[in-house]
Amino acid sequence: MLTTSQNHLTTGALSALNPILDDTQYFQGKNRLSPALRPQIEQAIEEIENQLVPASQDRVEQIVLRLMLHFPSFPEEHKTRLCGDYTSMLQNFPEDMLCAAYQYVLKHHQSNALPRIADFLAFMEPEVERRKIIRQKLAVLLEQTTEEFAV
């Protein structure tokens, strides 16, 4: 099951491991995990990897084209060029983050001008970075569950 809170995507295995991910003692070598948790950590790694998969090219283009519809007075010749620019800058982000950024930027954008790509990046980059950190922490935890590290 997927849930979203404060733009953070949460899944079953990740939710269950949140207390461990927040406990620095597991990453300072003071606490160790049981090898019995290995399947759950592997599932959480799979979940976080899925959350980092970039949106398809078609989906990014759809989102960008939908954005352009909100600014009909913008000249068509500029829209075509800008669609390509937006698409190339946003194509490496997960679909859920693109959709959330789209909604956030439109809600908070106060100009008649097209929102800047930087507006989208400022919204998405912290969450993508958070997901990457979680992936790194999970890799450390997975290593602790190998038999050689078991106490």
C-alpha cells in the first residue's frame, strides 16, 4: 500500500523500517540487526528503488504539455522550444514527484509567466535526495544482516 504524507511516499516495508532508519546507532556500529530482517530490508530496497525510477518520456511530455495549457497567451513558437527544455530537465525525476511538483507549482505560482524549471527542481530535488539517502541507509542495514556481521 502506498501513502503520501508531506510529499513523502511511504510503503509497507519502508514504514516498518522507519524507526530503524531514524536511529543513528545502527549506522554508527552500536546496534546490529538480526539476519531475520534481511527479507524486509530487501523489500524496502526494492520499494525505494521503484520510487527513484524516472518517469517515462511520454509521461514527462504529457505533464509539460498540460503545464503549457495553463498559459495560453504564451507564444506557440516559444512553447515548442520550452517544451523540449522542460522535458529534458525534468526527465530524470520520478513520476510521482513530477505530478506533485506540477500541482505545487501551479498552486503557488503567482505570475502570468510560465513557471521556471527551477521552481520544479526546488520542489523535487530535496525529496529525491531524501530517497537516495534512505537507499544508502538500507544498503548499510542490509550489509549488517549478513551472517558474518551477525552477533
